[in-house]
Amino acid sequence: MPTLRRALLAAAVLTLAGAFVGLGDVTSRPRPIHFEKGKASAVVQGILPKVDDAAPRTAAPQEYLLHARAGQVMTIRFTGLDQGAGFSISCPGGGSLDVGRSPVWSSVLPVSGDYRVVVERRRQGAPVVPYALEVGVAGKAGPVEASRGVTGFYQLGKSGFPSLEVLELPEGQIKFFLYTQWGGVVRNGPAQTREISGTVPLRDGTAVHQVGACKRTLSFSRNGVRILEEGRCGAQEDLATFDGAYRKVSPCGNPAVPATPATAGQAVEGGA
């Protein structure tokens, strides 16, 4: 227990004058974060339980929701990286702002709504992983400069899947992440998943991603993108397709390349 005591002691001396929200372990529903009257920040603590080595996918993350307005500045101070925990921030409507590689993060918020902060294990090791999350929101709401070009989060249909997350880079390229689920419950997870990511040039609103005999053309418009798949794009393996017209649902986009290899019931494809 010395590691747990050290982590909780470190959390207790965090410097922002926030309201203490609570201590708890992993739950299945997002927990709202509220600031006390007159406060602009809050602290939450939690413990990620031991992972079952036989079923590592059962380690559900801890999720929090915080309502904020476009133009305000959100700041997060996180204690737990050295214990194997990590955090990420998602926009209202989808798309990510950051993947928490640093213990301190700050950003001007692009849209108004409920922001989701997810805390989860990033590596195996300790039986339990304690963490502390300090969230502050400062400044007045106001108009925000539009995100770069085609940066954003896109969805095909109303189900949320497939989804496309795009980050337009300054050197005339885009980084993208495609994700979908299909099928029913399988042995190692709720559904089969397929993930594809890459970094490709963007020319006149069009980007082409080619891996082997599969060619994907992404044609961006003002409110969405059309993906055209040609060749052998997983048809032999009976994988779900990404072909179709996607609508832009959020200006947020910071795609993360999958950090773990494919497992049973999954298919991961990459390449520039």
C-alpha cells in the first residue's frame, strides 16, 4: 500500500483551489464534475482496479463529464501517469482534444457542451492504479477561430459507426483514424472492431490512402467527406466497409493511432 499512499498524498497537495468532488473506483456511467459556488476548478480521485490477466479488456475506464463553453480555457492536472494511468479528453459530439501524454494539459475549447474526460490504464503492472484529476475552466465564453481546414470528427449515419477523425497538418497532409464496430457479441469483447489509420497528403480537398491492393479516396466538402473504397479492402476477410458519405458532427479532431495489436475479433490496418 505505500504506492497508494504516496499517490493520494501527491493528489492532496495539488495547487489549484478546487472543490473536492470525491473518491471512488471505476463505474459504468460517466460521473458529472461540478464546481462549488465561487470555484473554477474541482478535484476527483479514483482507483483503477486490478486487471484480470485472463480478460484484460474487462478493465473499464473511469469517465467524467464537465459542461463548458466555447472560448473558455480548460486545464487538467493529472497524478497517475507514473502509476500506469492515462487520460484523454473528448469533445461534445465526438472527436478528441488530447490523449494525456503529459501530467498538465490546457486548451481553448472549440465548442460548447459536455466534455468527456476518460481515465484508464495505459500499462499492466500494479494491482491497483490510484489517480487524481484536477480540472479547471477559466475565462469567458466567446467565438473561437475555426479549426484548421478539414480537421474534425465525422460519422456515417446516426449510429455513430463507422466514424472518421481527421487532423489537418500544416505541411499539406492529414492524419486520420477510421473506426467501426459490427457483428454481435464475441468471446473477447462486445463486438468485432476494425481500425485504420494513416498520414497522407491532402490535395485540393482530396486524400488517397493506399495499402496493398486497397485504395481509399477521401473527398472532403464543406460539411462532410465521401470515402470511396476500390480494390481489395478487406472483402476476403468479410470485414466491415468504410465506403460512404460522412457528415461532420464536431470540429474536434486529434486522431490517435491504435496502441495495441489486433486481438481476436479485431482487425487493424495502417500505413501511410
